[in-house]
Amino acid sequence: MKSNQYTYSWLKLGFLVFAGIIISYLLAFSKTIDLYSQKKNDNSVLIEVNKLPIIIKKLEKTIESNEKSQYENNGLDSLTSRQKTLDLFAIASSKFKFSVKEVSPSYNSASDSLNYELSVFTLEGNYFELLKTWNYIEKQIHFGNIPSCRFFISEDFRLNTKKLNLIIYVELLKNKNKQ
């Protein structure tokens, strides 16, 4: 009889251990396993996010090389490049409130394979509109770049007024071989 009692005790103990394992899995281990798998997925997303600056730099270099090849392929002559720049100012003047006060003659210089042409444009308006115009022109110009700009105030002593001006220097690049 004692052997049946021990067998029953062992079965009872085995059942309790098995039930304890199932209950502990359902209450604690399942959440731990879920959190571990979620952490693993989050780490993979973080690795992808950490690669984004490298991907962005590669894309910027690709865009820059495409723009340089566009400069070389276009071979813009002086009249065409100035006309395209003036067209950009005309489009910008329909979007923003400013006036073109002066268009200075262009300054030319040459390098081994490139001609540089520096055009100077003077705009007049309020500060925010001039900033928006500057940003717009800088983003839209694909055949040159804007190396610098300068704000200054002009005074008209006869009318006793002050006006804000912006000088934009536009550098146009041209390939000597295409001309």
C-alpha cells in the first residue's frame, strides 16, 4: 500500500511541477520572450536608422556629380545663362514681393577647363521676402550657384526714406570645351 501511496505522491508532485511550469510560462516567461523579440526588432530598426546619414551623403554626392555633369554637358553661353537667371528672378517676383533694382554686368574669369562668370543682382524689398527669394533662387538654380549674398540699407535723402537691399552674387560655371 505504501508503494501506491508513493506513486500517487510522485504523480501529484509531477502534476504540480508541470502545472507550475505552465503557469510560470504564461505569467512571466511569455512576456519576457515577447519583450526579447520586440527588442531584437527594435535593434534592427535602429541599425537601419543609423545607416541613413551614410545613405543621405551618398545621394547628395550623386546629385552633386549629376549637377556637375549637367554644367559640363550644357555648355551655357553667357547670354543663355544670364537669361535663365533673369527668368528665375521673374518667376520669383511672381511668388514674392521684391523688385530687381540693378543688374550689373557680369565678371568673367577662366580656369583650365571651366569659365567662371559672376553675375551681380541687386534686389529691393522687406527682409523676409528677400530671404524667401534668396532661398528660392538658391534651390532653383541648377546651372550655377550662389557663393554669397549681402544685405545693405540704401538711403534716399531727397525723399527721406530707407530701403533694404540684397545683393546676390550668382556664379555660373561653363565648360570651355563646349563653347
